[in-house]
Amino acid sequence: MCTHTPKCPSADSPDREAAQVVAAHPEQGWSLLCNALVLFDDTGELLPDGRIIAPHRPLAAATA
């Protein structure tokens, strides 16, 4: 799907979220990336093969 240079990381790469956005739908809470990954606003992901990656927001830092 990626035709630009440099190529975007594949959907199987650890840095898959760094791919370019090709369709953004902020009103619906998701974006389609160049590597066919659907990235949701809650940081969940839908991979091209149908696998789901649960939301993975960083935990807030604990204060002393």
C-alpha cells in the first residue's frame, strides 16, 4: 500500500503506528494508516489480518 519514500513500517513492525495517515475520521475516532492499520483514538489497533491490539495508553506517573 505504501508508495512513497521512505517506506512506512509494515503492520507487523513494532513501530507500525509511525506510518502515514491516508484517511482520518476524528469524528468517528479512527484513522487508516498507509500500512493498512486502523488506529483508534483510544490507542487500540486493528491489523490488516483482523487481529486486535488492545488500547495501550501509558499509565499516568505516580506522584509522591
